[in-house]
Amino acid sequence: MADDLGDEWWENQPAATASVSEASDGEEGRDAEMTQQETTPIPEPSKKTKQVIATPTECFLIQPKETKEDARKAKKRRKKKITDVLAKSEPKPGTPEDLRQMIKDHHSSSRSVIELEELNLPDSCFLKANDLTHSLSSYLKEICPKWVKLRKTHSEKKSVLMLIICSSAVRALELIRSLTAFRGDTKVMKLFAKHIKVQEQVKLLEKRVVHLGVGTPGRIKELVKQDGLNLNPLKFLVFDWNWRDQKMRRMMDIPEIRKEVFELLHIGVLNLCKSESLKLGLF
């Protein structure tokens, strides 16, 4: 019996040994595979991969989108103002050509070529322009050396011999104060709207003889329309052309004043200039 068991054990021994061997081989194969995985170098990422990986990091550096308000503020800061340009530019005295060009530009869209030619003022209409070296008194003495004799012969009411046109009531008062050396016995009247009604000025012009008026184009135009001021005896019309306000604007740089000047020219001034009874001066 023992011999039979022994024989059976020896018969099954190779099979068991083969199983152990197979198991051992399997473990060694797995160990070798793991060792190979550990020792195999990991390939470096390509440039494309690097860029893709870096993209999320770059997203944090993107600036917030510019809002409409920010764009409007930036545009406002960048926009050049006419006052800045004028402040940096050297002042140049006005010339007759400046006024002629302004008249042409103002009417170019509404008048024909022939009509524009009719509006052109010849050189004979203009007095010598201020070269920026004169005071108002010295300038008026130069362009009107016979003023004393002229004013003594003037006796017509509702009229003046000379008009000085400026941009504001404040500027008109400054000009009147600067007339001291020129005026003598000249009767001067303020012709602006501030604190003075049109009807009050009409009554004053009816009562007294006035030689010289200083004011704004809007009020002077209104007086002419209401028949309070007759332009026919007028001999000199002087524009306060070169003076600049705090914003560095001349009177003709202000749209409202420029419009009123052109309207005043058309209600009688241009015709008087062409008949050579009226002379224009640019102070």
C-alpha cells in the first residue's frame, strides 16, 4: 500500500514542479515588465504640448476688456482742444484776407460762384490793420487822424461815426476805458445787451448825438433792425479782431459771434463798403 502511494506521489511530482515553475516564470515576467516600465524614459513633451500646457497660465495675465466708459474717457483725454493749439501757436495779426476768406467759407454752401464774387470786399474797403504793436487809442489815431474835425461836424441823432465791435460786454467796457487818449470830447455809448434793454438804447440814441459806439454784433444788429440805429452816416467799423479771451479764442473763433457779425454785414455794412463810404479796420 505504501509502495502504491509512493509511486503515485512520484508520478504527480513533475506536474506539480511544472506548475511551480510556471508560477515562478509568471512572477519573474511581471517583475521584468515592471522594471522595464520604471527604467523606460518618459518622452519630453513637444513644443505644441508645451504651448497648450502654458495656455491656462497665460489666461490669468489677460487684461480685463475695456468698457465703453473707459474708451470714452481715454478718447476725451486724447482729444486736442483748440485752446491748446492756439496757446502753443504764435499770435498773428489779422488781415483783410482773413475776413474775406471767412465770408466766403460761411456762404460757400448756400451761394453760387457769382454770388460769392459779389460778396468779395476789395482792398479799398480796408484800413491799415493792427500789427499787434498798437493800443486801441494809438490805432484809432493812425487810421483816423482827422477825427476831431469829423466829430465836430456830426450832428445827426440815431447814428454814430464809428463802431467798435467786440465779443462781450466785459470786453466792451475794457475798450471804452482804453479810449482815454483818443476820445477827448467824443460822446461814447455802450451798445451791448448786459443790463440794458434795447428800447432804453433806442431812446438814448433818439435824444442825443453819439459819435462812437462800442458793443457786440448781436445788439448792434438788433438796434439796426428796430430802426434805432442808422448806419448810413457810419464812417469807420473796427473789429476787435486780435484780442483773445481766457480760452484763447478771438471773437471770430466763437460761432455765435461769427454768425451775428455776418448777419450785421448783410443788413447794410457790405453795401456801404462797396460804395466806399465806410472803411473797415482790424484791431
